[in-house]
Amino acid sequence: MPADAPDEIDVARRRTLGLLVGTGSVLALGCGTTTLGSAASDAGTDAPVTGGAADGPADAAGDGGTCTSTPEGEIGPYFADDSDPRFDRSDILSNVDGSNTQTGIPLAVTVIVVDGQKGCAPYAGAQVDVWHCNAAGVYSDQAAENTTTESWLRGYQITDANGKVTFSTIVPGWYSGRTTHIHLRIRSSYSQASSTSDGTNTTQLFFAQTFVDRLATSVAPYDAEGKNPTTNSGDHVYAGEENGANLLALSGDDTAGYTAAVTIVLPITSTGVGPEVDAAAPGGGGPDGGGPRDGGGPRDGGPPGSPP
């Protein structure tokens, strides 16, 4: 459990989801090009849903011929120790012992790691960690969630010769004070950081606003949580630290599930304007911005916070 995780987390955490997205760039699935170095807008429309294949590292330079590093998104308080070799896995739906499989819309996310200082060449041998909440907005391996014996929706893989790894998971839910998101950590020669507080090699991925809103209002199990009052534009990581860069494009449907690909350009660079928030700071109300789970957060009528 992260050292900086608060004692109390507004367990009203949960809400709706969407699918994985690009890094310091805009990554469109099924489209012929991948444009790096430009921010994705959140104009209130869904990311493209197509049937095509994801772009590969060869496209990473886009039409500009240069690479722009992926923006840093804070690590947040929910990164957990993954030294158990069983975390090295592509399917992260269950605990590492195979129990307690999480339910939701299937999502297959391909992460493509490239070296921005070597012409966006594929980066082999990087460790890619992924973690996110379940459809109800709850993280595994957290004391405040009563999930310390759980390890679902966490894992890592080592990139192959093409700089690729693929994770099988579900679309995440939402929790108070944050828009729907997925965490990534890329350990490489640029940053080997593995602590629960060092975010020099972390970023966060986001989903189109209309996509998560639709799930929250009409698709089970996400509609059980209702619509998230925190939108992409109001999220301190999406709009502040990453300036809207990491918006994911999906391919698929609600029944069969979705696929998405994201290109991470190393080294990850801190370029955002929003300050990193200490979730345990006095008066912070916990990472969900509202104190105990049973009240005070945005869903319960309290003021919105800035949880990681």
C-alpha cells in the first residue's frame, strides 16, 4: 500500500469509464497516422470507434518527423508493491492467484514504448506497470478500501523488440474528485523509479467525455454509480498536469469489448501547469477530496477535491 495513501478514502469512489489512450500525443486507433506533440481536445464527443489496427512505433514521429515526450501525470496514492513475480502478466482481471475476477466491459490495451531521443525507435526491455480502479471505483491492495489481500487490476510486462505489451482488463469506473483514468509507470534507462511517491516515470490515460457519460447512465455495471460530477475538463491531471494530451481512441463495442493502443514517448517529461497534490495534506479530505467515503465528496454534495 502506498506510503502516502490517506487513512480515509471517500468510498463513494466509483462511477463511469472509458478506454485507454495515447501518451504525449494523440493516438487514434484504426486511423492511418499517429500524431505526436499535439494535445487532444475534449470537445464532448466520443473518441473514434473503428475496426482498424492500432498504429505501431514506425508511425510515432507523425508528419512532423520529431518526437515529443509523453507528459507526466502524477503517480497518485494507489501504486502498490509489485515485487511478486506473479504480477508479470498480461491478464490483470483477477488476483495474482486467479481469484476474484473483476467484471465490466472488456478492454485490451496495447502500450507501445518508443525512444524520443532516438527517432522514436521501439524501446525494448522497459517495464510497463498498469493499475486502475474497478467498475465500482475501488482499487485493490488498499487498507482504506478493505482490499489489502486483493491484487486485481494491477500488473506489469516487459516490452518486446517492438516496444509493445498488451494488457487485458476492463474499462475502469470513477471515484469522487477524479475523472475516469488509468495509471501507467514506465521503468527504463531514463527513470528506474519504483517508489510509491516518485512520479518521474508515470502518466495517466483518459477517455472521451461522452463515452464515460453514456456508460454511467445506460450501461451496466457502470450505471449503478451514476454520472460523475468531475469531468475531463475539471480534472486536475487531465486539464492541468497533462493539458489534455492523453485521450484514448477506442475500437469495438460495449458487448465484445474495446481495444486501444497508446504510444509512450520516453523520457516522460513534466510539462503540466497543475501542482501535484499531497492527498494526505491537512485539510485535504483524502484523495477523493471529501473525507470519509460515506459523505462530503462531490457525489454527496461536498466541495470537489483534487485526488490523484
